[in-house]
Amino acid sequence: MEMADGDRFTPEQAEALSALRDGRNVFLSGNAGTGKSYVLNAFISDLKARNVDFLALAPTGIAALNLTDGSTIHRTLKIAPGVCAPDGPKGSRKVLDAAKVIIIDEISMCRIDLFDHVMGMISQSMTRNGAKQVVLVGDFFQLPPVVTERDSALLMKFYPGNLQGWCFKSRYWTGFDFEPHVLKTVVRQSDPDFIDNLNRARVGDASCLDYFNAHSKSSRAYLPKDTLVLCANNRIADSINRENVDALDAPKVEFAAAATGTVSNGDKMAPERIVLCRGARVMSLVNSPQEGYVNGTQGTVTDASADAVTVKFDGVDEKVRIERHRWEINKSEAVVEMDDEGRPVNRVKTAVVGAYTQIPLKLAYAITIHKSQGLTFDACCVHTKVFAEGQLYVGLSRVRSAAGLTVFPKIEPNRLIASREVVEFYDSLEHRMEEPVQIECPRRYESRVRAYVRDLMDGRDPDAPTPPALEGALENSKGGTPEPGTERPARTLEEKIGADIVARATFALKFAVSSAMSKDHLEAKMLLAGYVLDWGRAPHELYVVCKEGGYRVSASELGIRRSEIEARIAKNSGFDLGSARRQPSPSDSRPGKRKGSAKESAGRTRNTRKANKR
């Protein structure tokens, strides 16, 4: 796939970008160095080119500053810090009402209470203003959410059993039907052995330890000169930096930062105070491609004065004069503008609410692994005394090749930490799309759904939250109507398959409509959700086939797994769907029948339906 500006994408990157452009709710993930940010930036550029109102949010200030038009979740949505109570007060809704697309980057660091709070706000906004596209980006194998000792007691009360606070365990994760795109082709590194062992480290496979320990040193004294050390915390990093600068025999110059407006600690991209001198190793905190350096490029100070610092960056021929840099702190806001016909419309605008000014450098003898995320180095040493899940993997994957990697001290097996919950979550993504059993659309409201979709696509009814054609299905889900061929009232769907599945299907009907969806996709999704709610017969079949366009949509789009449905219905009705699906139909014995034909599939479906009625 090639963009107009000549950018190239790997096949999996192109597939993910296509899904984003189609308006689907997407979870974009992948190994370190696979190009998640590259794809996201391309999507944001596309939204800006099409003049689509969007929010680009992140859980931390540093992550927000690395996003185009990015802002923190708390600032934009006016959410107070601390634990978000499930039934607590919601933040500002105006900016969500105006946005058509909501992007949350570094989703692995977004704790479940904050995620539930934000997604609840988005759901309420969709009720008022129609569907929105939600995009989540990040890798749960990297940095986890922060759970302080002070917050843990409240979190355990609200989310028992979720000690780490993973947001993929939220009910909203399932309800919003995030289509997973997990990038696997690493573009940061090229050595197959290095990539293979990084992949092992990612999932906590100790078989990689011999490979990485071959690059270990027993003491920092044996580290290559001027090697950047990646540490677990600020205490270690500050100690190493201070020790090295103090050892330099040159006049010291201290630079103090200045802040104006609204600036939180998380917005401070550079240290509030930094002491520099000739010979100090530093790292750039900004991009200046025209001068040959970018964020993360390392170099040596050749001169320091009160106004500026001169740096000779590694690999750059000319020395560069570095002056103070002004970082603008953004906040996305809702504003009312007039459209071409003079009607008021809500739009999203990014406003500057603060600024932080400082020399855009930091000492490069040591930095935390947390602050190294997103950066790439030619050489570094990973201090292996880590304590958090994914921390060691992030550090090891920052370097371009094994030749530039040093570890200190030797990696002990207990330092290679990967969450079992995360491993199981990614395994479930791999197996999400099972081989489908095709069924026919429920004809009773097929034509009315298509009429509704035509109205929706033509813009005559853009804000209707519930398709009128499916009101009967919603009524049937409440019970009270006799089942076909019986005189007794039907059990409610909650009794048949569980309240949570009914809620997901209802959610899909009411809200999961994106203006960027194709007509066939929209029809298929509504028909499947309606069929689930009508009599509870469709989820175990897993697929609906639209007559026009042949678009298939799976029940996983409602967040429903085959095994979950089968277990639920078997428990509540005593009917084994797996056995019913394995029973041969009478047509199976006919000679010359082609295996797997559409006619045979339809026969199996009719048998299953009859069995369900019994």
C-alpha cells in the first residue's frame, strides 16, 4: 500500500489502516518496533485531511505530547485524578459530543477505572449524538497501568480480582467490539535472531536468557564508554547522571524551566532543573531533522552558556547550538461554528492552555525505561533490576541491534516478568475469528432494516439511536410473547442466554453504527443483533450473510464468543449446541453431494433451528 506522499506500509500495517479508514472500532497493537505510531499518525493525517473532528488522548502527559494534537485524558475530559468510582460524576461531555473519532494512545497504561469512566462517557454521548469510532493503540506486554498502594484498596472494592487494573477486562472492551490488529513484522530491528529472542522476552519465555546474558557485564566499570543506561526508576537514573556530571572538570551551568498557564508534572518534557557543562553526555528531547537529530539522539556538550548549549551529536558532522524550547500544552475543546448553510454545529478545536520552556536536553548517562518508550537507540545498557511486568522487554527492545546492547547485571529468571492475563488475552485475539457456520438473514425484518439503512446513509435520519425495524426484536427480548407453536409466554432472553449478552446485542443495535461503515456492513451488523434479540437463536451460528453484497459479520462483533454462548445456552436450556451441530442432516447421505456447499450449510442450519424449537 502506498500513500500519496510515497510512504510505504507493510501488508499488516496497510490492513490496519484500511480498517481505521472504514470507521471500525480498532485495537491497534503489536510488538515493539512494528510501526503502531506510524500507522496511527497516517490515520490522524487522513482525518485532518478529511476535516473529521477527532480527539487524540493519552493517559500521561509525555504520551500526549508525542501525539499529533494530543492531550491527556484527564485534562480534556475534566476528570479528577485518583480512582474513578463506577457510579461517580462524569467529566465534560461537550467535547465528546462534537468528536466523531476518539483515539486513546498508550492504552496499556490506562487503568480499568479510568477506561470505564471514559467509555461510559462515550456511550452516553453516543446516545445523544449517534455513533462514534473509538480507536485504542498500545501493547499490554509493555508498560502496565500504575496502581499505587493508596489506590489498590478502592480498586479491589470496585474490580475484585483485577489487581493490575487491566482495561481489556472491562465490559466496555467487549461491548465496543474492538477489531484487533496486532502488528508482528518488526521494522526497528533486522537481525532475525535478535527479533526472535525479543519476542520470547515479550511473553516471559526464559529460553531467551542465554542469548541476552551473553551481552551482560558484571560491573558498570566494564560498560563501554558513554553508554546510556536504562533504569527501572528515577532514583537510579538520577544517581548515575549526577555521579558522571560531578566527575567532569568544567564550569557548570544550571538551566531552570519556566511554566505558564496550566502545566502538570506529567507535561514537563524536560527536567525542571538541569546542570550541564563541557563534556556532558546529553539526549535531544525534540526533533530537528534538518539539523540531523531527532528525539532520542545522543551527543556531547562542547560549550554551555546562560543562553544556549552547543552540542556535537553522534553521527552529525556540524555542532548544533541548542536554545530554550517552548512546549505548548494542548487541550481539546468543543466550539460552535456555522456550517455552509448557516446552521450551528459542534466542532473539536485544539487550544493551547499552557507552555513549558526549558533547554530541550536531558543528561544521557541514564534514563528510566518508562521514559525510553517510543525511542530507539544505536547502543544502550539495560539495568536489569526491574520490578514491573513488561519493563525488561521495553528496555531490551529500545536498541536497533544486539551489537549495541549491554545488560547489567546478568538477567535473573525472576526479572523476566510477563502477565499471564496479558498472555491469555493475546491468545484470545489470535483465535477470535473461528470458522463460521453461515445462516440466512431473518427475512421478517430484512427489508425494513435495509430501508432504515438507506435513510441513514442518505442522511435523512442520521441520529436515530434504534432502528425502528427492530423494535419488535427489542420487545421480544423482554419476554411475554408466546414462542412459535406454543401458548406459553417465552422466557426472557436474560433467562435463556444471560443478561450481559442481551446487553451487548442491544448496545450494537443502538450505538454501533459508524458513519464510515459500508452499507452492507451496517445491514449485517443490525440483522445479526436483531436476530440475537429476537429469539436468541443466532449467536451460536456466529455469522449472518447479507443477500446483497455478501458481507459477513460475526457475532464476535457483538463481543460474543462461541464457547461462551454454547455454555450459557446449554446451562439454561439443557440443549447441547455442539452435539446438534455435529448431527448429520438427512441430505448428508445423498451420493455426489459436495462437502461444504451452501446447500448443505443451509440444511445444517435448518436442522439446528428445529432442534432449538424442540
